[in-house]
Amino acid sequence: MSQLDLEPRPQRGGRRWIVAATLLTVGMIIGFVVASDLNWLPNGHAVPDTSPVPTVRPVTTAPQPALPGGDGQTFVEIAKTVKPAVVNIYATKSGGRGEGPQGLPFDDPFFRRFFGDEFFRRFEQQPKERKERGLGSGVIVESNGLIITNNHVVGKADEIRVTLSDKREFKAKLIGTDPKTDIAVVQIDAKGLPTVAWADSDRLEVGEFVLAVGNPFGLTQTVTLGIVSALGRAAGIAEYEDFIQTDAAINPGNSGGALVNVRGELVGINTAIFSQSGGNMGIGFAVPSNMAKSIMGQLVQTGKVVRGWLGVSIQELTPELASQFGVADTKGVLISDVMDDSPAKKAGFERADVIIEYDGKPMDSPTHLRNAVAQTPVGKKVSVKIIRDKKPKTIELTIGEQPKSMTQSGEEDGGESVTPTGVLSGLDVRELNDELASRYGLKSSERGVVVVRVKPGSQAEELGVREGDVIVEVNRQAVTSLKAYEKIASKLPKDQAVLILLKRQGRTIYLTLRP
């Protein structure tokens, strides 16, 4: 007997029961669905469906909300206005190792820091001698074909070609470059071109919406959105920096492109990104429009940039230094040295003066002051407010022209090694002699004592004191020799902070050592 024969067979009455149960179940389901559509209530009354009947309409672009402060414009309208004025730039250089897609030199450590080793590694395996084509962006700022971009995009190119948004291509002429701000100007032979209006970047505020328009990775006419993340950034990639930081996506190829506000005005020239992968990480930098416009004007008129000069060495005012010099807060810039035959020297500035206002504008950092002085026209008379010996003072002076070379002689004179007690105990110093001068690249004719050892783990090491630094002053008293240093150090209170003035590579720096 098979296994199937052992199974009980259903009777006829059972089949009828299954059919009836199935029909009943189907009926209940249908009734439930109908009741749901009628919004049936537990008390048995149906509620009529009052929801509006859907209307079939053709698919259209959803209306965009107007932007605050944007003169009623939307992002779509801003993009349509700005994109035609942003161009693609192809810079060709023959021979050598060449440069990356943005015209970035492979051997430049600053650009490696911002674009990442991985980005450069993809291009370094190419032959040593080749014709390299760099990629970047530019912004048309005058209808006669004047275009502003970055120096690192076109600065070393043998040939520059520009492609417009309408696909027309032109050979460009290099008008001028300024490596110190990474700004360059080129021009093409064309008329009646669309332009982007300049904005006053000094009025820009953190949190404002901005759009970045450029040519990332060769993807033309790309628009990204972000906000102003910070202002006045110094990133260490140019000599004069006052960067706008934004989280609008900026990638290789965006260099030289436009950063615009909600009115479609040019607030910055996209210049660099901070990246460990070669792509966007939410930190991009742009040269402010006011700085870029000033540089462009000089390059167009004279082919070079002339900067204002005050003639002082300056440094950040820390809370410790502020208390030493009688300043209420850290909003100010400390003068650590005054150069001979400089406008500042002639006007009566002194070491240890704290500049709190320059030409009517408050100064809160060395970068801020440096940029303000550099952009001041040569020959202009300015008023500078300072704190000297804990008292306010105003000095009038005429700004001079920055010399081509501003390096100053560097360090000082001396013999025996001395290790004082107290807060200076982390330093070993010696009289400066010919041997030490030769070792550290100093001039033995100078006065002071040279640091020959910095104790590991000491506060001096933490504050950045280095071997080869020359101590010029201790607590505002001149250190003319090793004996003078010993005499001053022997009288220092062990429980009080000590202010020292160092000289390093021609620059002077104040530091506060605390017990």
C-alpha cells in the first residue's frame, strides 16, 4: 500500500463546508473594504468622503521661495544669471614635471596639504617630460573679455585657452599675476560678454547663503550651494590671506571660479580646499572680492602690484601678552619690532605698542592689519590708534611703498652656557660667538644671548622656543650680554610670569613664560 492510500479522504459534506467558508471570508473582505472607503463608524453611520477630488495637471517646476536679501531672486534665477559669466580655463605647460589639473605644482607642499597626497599620486606616475594641461575656472568681470582667475591656474602656462558657456573657445592673453594673493587676470578677444557684478565682501556675514560656480573635474557649469562658514581665514597657502571659508562643494577645477551671494554678486574667487582625499570635505576657501578687485585693478593698469608698507613686525596678542601690556582684551596687534627708515619709525612707533585701530577700522589680528596696510594706497595719510604703557595714543603717518626685500638681519652676540632657575629654567643660553653665529646662521655683531638647548617638556618648548633663537629682552629689559641676562634672571620672582622677546630669522616675537 502506498503512503498516499493511508491518508484519509475528505467526505462530500466537508467539501461543501470549505466552499461556504471561503465565500463567507471573501464577502467579509469586500465588506471591510467598502466600509473603509465610506469611513464607516462603529455606530453604523457612514460619513461621506469630503476629501478633494485630485486634479490631473501637467508636471511643472515647483515654485522656488524668494531668498532673504536676494531682491526676490531664487537659486534658479541666480544660477541662470551667473553661469554664462563663468568660463573654463585650460592652461598648457610644456616640459618638466608639469602641474595637476588645477595648475597645482606637484612639489608644492602647501597645495599637497590641501588637495591630499592621493590626488597628486594619480598624476605623478606620468613621464617626467610631457605637455601638461591644467584645468581651472575664471569669471568674466568686464564685457570686453577681462577674466579674473587664480595665479596657480595660469601663472606658469605657455598657452591659455578659455571656453565660454556657449562652447566658443578663445586663446587668452595673460595680463598679470600676483602670487602673493594667488590672483591672476587674463583677457580674450571678445565683446558684449555676460559679466558678474562685484559685491562688497566687507559686508559679508557668517551664515549667509552662497553659490559656487565652476568647472570641477572638468564638469562644466557646475553650481553648488552652501553658507559662509567663517571670514578672515589664513590657510598658509598664500602670503596675503583673508579667505572666505565656505561649505559649498569646491573641488579640483573650481579654482578661479565664482562665489556669489543671494543677489548674484561676486563675493569671492574660489581658490583652495582643505582635503585629505582630493575631493570636497566641506571646507573651501575663496579670495574676498574686495581684495581680488584691488589686485585686478593694479594688474590691468600697471601689470604689477604695489603694496602699502608700515614697517613693523607684528604678532598675535594672547591673553597673557594683553595683561603684560595693559590691554583690556586680545583685540589688538602687538608690535614686536620697528624697522629702521620705515614709515612707522619716522612716525614714532615703538616696540611693544599695541595697535587697536588702523585708518578707522578696529584691528583684531596680525593678518587683518597686514592686509589692511597692504591694500592702502602708497602716500595716503592714515591715523593709527595704539596702547603704549597702558595708555591710549593716536599716531598719524604716511604709508610708504613696500620694498622688494624686507628681510632683516637676524640674531645676536657671545660664550659660556647658562641655565637659570625659575621660569627660564627650561632654556640653556650662551653668549653669541663666531662659532654659534655660523651654526645658527646669525650675525655675531648683534647683541643678546642665543638659546642652545630647550628642555624637553618645558613650557618654553610648549610655547615654541627653538634652539638658535636669540633672547633680546627679559621683562622689557635689554639683554646685551650673557652677564646682563644672568643679572636680570637672578632678580626674577619665582611665582610671576616673565615676558621675553626673541629674535628669529629676522623677526622678533614676544612670549610669556608662566611659573
